[in-house]
Amino acid sequence: MTLAFALALGVVLGALGIVVYTRFEDSLNENTDQALRSRATDIAALVERTGPQLSARRAERFVESDESFAQILDADGMVVDGSRLADSRALLSADEIATARAGSLTLSRDGVIEEGDPARLFAVPVGDLVLVVGQDTEDNEEALGTLRLLLTLGLPIALALGSLAGYAVAAAALRPVEAMRRKAAGVSEDRPGERLPIPPVDDEIRRLGETLNAMLARLEAAIEREQGFVADASHELRTPLAILKTELELALREGRTEAELRAALESASDETDRLSRLADDLLVLARSDRGTLQLRWEPLSVRRLLDGVAERFRTTGDDVEVDVEDGLELSGDRLRLEQALGNLVANAITHGKGAVKLSARNGEDGVELHVEDEGQGMAPEFAERAFERFTRADSARTGGGAGLGLAIVKAVAVAHGGTAKARGADVWMVLRNGR
């Protein structure tokens, strides 16, 4: 950053130095030219009044004898008259005399007064003659030399000071980043709650720190969820495994009757089914977390979807009703939606009362698939966390469920671009109508 700043500053200072030097030189030349034009006007008036002979010498009162001069030339370049500093040789060449006779001529020339000394010349026609006035510009050159020296010394110093200031500003601006980097290096899973230091100034660095702290908070929450998920899964797996082991140990004891052995094997089979269902549910949730829950999208008739789910439960004698708007359709995965709706119906049958009603309608956010029973439903405080994993109401803790049914409902709904909600005895999914 400092090198880039120094390069840009060097270009700006260099351009500024060139502009200042050029403008100063132009200003000096313009002042000199203005003085020469004024002097030429006075001498031309004297020539017209007294004639060319000795006019230039008489005009020395208009010039400074050691720095200024005047000369009158004829058309052939011969010196008609000249001041003390310009009375020997012609100051202009034949071509320059021709140019001056056509209008006027301004030029710079060295060695007019002394060898190597610069001078400024201005020539104008006076009748058939050419009047040349000049000014020694050594003072101008000295002023320009002083300016060059100041620029040569001052610009590098300004560049160095500016670069140091840029480095200091950049270092100060990046100091909070270094502080955040050092703090981030110490963040680890075994030290939860660590956050990056935030600078007091409301700028991009502060917003970056706030964004990173929010990311750390999300990561901590995800880690906590994963740890809780593993702990809950271990707890849920422990019970059926313990029962299965007990039943097998009892079956291996001597003196067991055939009926007792059959009962032990049936119990072991039930626990094995429970383990299989739990493993399947955990796999669905794990795929949902990774965003890899695969769906086979197809257009679906909502009535046929709900009728299929209701018929599956009617075969076991459960009272399940269906109420759907005619012609209602959506796009989704039939098997996943049947699984989610089956979980809702099974939950209503197990923990609700009366008939279970399956209904569907078009809502503001998409197609709503409702499952409702005639019981009191969920308490408001439980409804807020009902779709969390391994969450069960107190009355359901004695049942055989693992508390994953509603979590799978929400995972399926989210995979379809929607969500799941609950209020009392009414639990529903909101599905986006289309892929």
C-alpha cells in the first residue's frame, strides 16, 4: 500500500513540479516581453520624431545600460544605430529581419551581451527599418535555477514525508485487522464464546469484525447443535440396544419355555425395527443438514397425495378425513411428502383425540398441507420448539418415539423450499408451488 501510495504521490508531485516550473517560466518571459514591448513603443516614437541616427543611443534613458539594449537595422541587416551594448553587430539574421518587417518577432538568444548570457529580444518594424530591443534575462535564469533547486530538494522530501505518513495511516488502519488475526488464531472449539475485537470507528474494518463475529456465533451454535444431536442420538440408541441385549440374555437362559422364547424374540424384533427406523430418521436429517436430501420432483395432485396417506391409516382402523380444494396441485417428491404427512398423522393419532383431518389449501406463501385432530394440541411454549430434534412433550416421553418425526417434517418442507408450523392441534407444512 505504501509503495503504491508513494508511486502515485511521486507522479502527482512530479506533474505539479513541472506545471509550477513551466508556469513560473512563462510568467517571467511574459513580464519581460511586456517590458520589451513598452520599451519598443517609446523608442519607435523617438525614431519617428528625431530620425534613426542616434535614436537608439538617446533611448538609453529608457533602458538600463548594463542589462537592456536597443538596435536599429535597415532592410539589409546593417546596423543604423545601437545602444552601448548593441552597437557593433546585427542582433538578427536576414530571415529574422524579414519576419520582423512582416509584423513582429520575439525570441531568446544567448551571448548577446556576454558569452553565455541569455537575453530576450523583441523586434518590430519602424518604417523601412527594424527596431530591436533586448533584455538580459540572467536574473530570470537565476530565479528559475533557484526554483529548480527548491523543487529538486523539496519534492523528494515531500515524497518521503508523504510516504511515511501513508505508511503510518495504513498501519493504523490495519492495526485492528492484525488484532483480529491474533485473536482469531486463538479461537478453538474448546474455548467457546471467543470473539474478535471490534474497532470503535464505524468503518469497513468494524463491519468485517462484526460479520466474522456473527459467523463465529453461527459456528458455535452449529457445533452445539451437532454435539446435542450426537448426545441425544446416543441416548435414544442406548435404550433399544439395552432392551435388545436384555431380551437376548433372557432367551439364552436355561429352562425357558417356548412361549417365553417367542416373546423374547418378538421383543427383540420390535427393538430392531425401532433401531432401523431411528437409523433411517437420522440419515434423513443428516442428508438434510448437508443439503444432499435428494428429491424426485414430479407434478402431484394434492387430493391423490392426501387420499393415499389417509388410506394407509384407514386400513388399521384409524379415522382419517380428507378435505382438499378441487384441482389443487404442487410439484414435489411424493415419497418424501408421504413420509412427512405420515409422521404428522401418526403423531396426531398417538397423542391427539378424535378424528384426524387432512386438509390442503393455497396460502400466501404456497400450498399448505394441514393435519389436525380434535384434541387440545401442543402447548404454546412447546409449539415453538416442536420441530427441534429429539424434542418431545412431557406426555409423549413415555412413548416409543425418538422425537424425530416433526424434525423430519420440517426437513422435508425445507427441502421443498417451504417450512413447517404448529398451532394447538393443527400442524402444517407450507410448500412452494414449484421447484
